[in-house]
Amino acid sequence: MSDDQFDSALPLPREGTREQAGTDRPSPCQGGGREGVKEPVRLFNRPQYKARRISLRKNQTAPEQRFWRSVRQKQLGVKFRRQHGIGHYIVDFYCPEKRLVVELDGESHFITAEAKNRDTRRDLELRELGLTVMRFSNEDIMHNLEGVLAVVLGFVNGLSDPTPALPLPGEGADGASHSDTCQGEGQEVIASTVKEELGYGA
């Protein structure tokens, strides 16, 4: 720690660390503190992006709504948050316990090289923060939700790599759709599917 992070003068006896009456130095709680000491930068849900996060939650796409209905209220055993701010990004879904980011991509993410490079750069920055990033297409969510949830649950339970191939629609659970199962049964069905896919047995 450098010397310029501290005041050079020592306090006089009995002064302790009190400031003199009438000082105009701001409190660290108000963004002040000693000169030369930078305040920590907030990583999650920065205030300047709050309006944007609220807008995105109110205007979720159909795939986002479908995925959210399947993971909210700890249906996969862990808490997910939607439209969660991480740095200057707002990710679609985030699981704090597993440091897992789930992104749902529409057609615009695949049309141009620029869009693909932007996603690659974004994922790299998130991974440098120690996060795992999973990406699924909107088509995956609308036509193979069970497979998507199986992959996510496999990672949550430590059974799979973050980017395995998706199970085909209807695979596992005797073709039962996750959306047709009740909340309590859904996790068991998907867990069974993941174990079978990875050779762990039912």
C-alpha cells in the first residue's frame, strides 16, 4: 500500500481519528474518504443502468418468458435472477450461487461477424470475472426447452461441462415435456435425464 494513501500528519494525543468540527471532508459513506484512496467500483446492478434493467424485465421476449417460468422460485434448486447487471452489461439470467450466466440469443446474434465478435468479447470479459457463460438460441428455448434445462441443471449439479450438446427434443423422461410437469416433479425429471445422458445412471 503506497504512502500517499494516508495523511502524513499523525493525530495529536487524545485526538484519535476524529475530524475537527466544521470540516467539509465528505464521509466515506457519501463517496468521500481519504485522498488518494479510490472507492470500490460496484460490479452488480449499477444504479445508472436501473431504468434499463426494469424496462427489459417488463418487455421480455417470448423465449425469455418461457425460460423464466421454468427456473424461477428455485425450480432447478438454485436461485436465478433475470436481467441482472454485471459491470456495464445486463445479462439475461444469472445464478449467483453458481456464478452462472445464461444468455438467450435471437437471430441478430448470428447474422453478422460483428455481432458474433461482440458476443465473444462480452463472454470473455464475463469469464475473466470468474463467471461461466452459457448461450442458447431462441429456437432452443421454444423447441427444445427440456434439453436446455437438462444442460443447465447438469452444470448446477456439477454433472456436466458448461457447453455440452443439447439432448434432442423428447429425449429423456420418456419424452415428457418439462412444461407439463408440476414444479416439484420437474427437477426430478430433468435430473434423471442428465444422469442418463452422462452415464451416471438414474
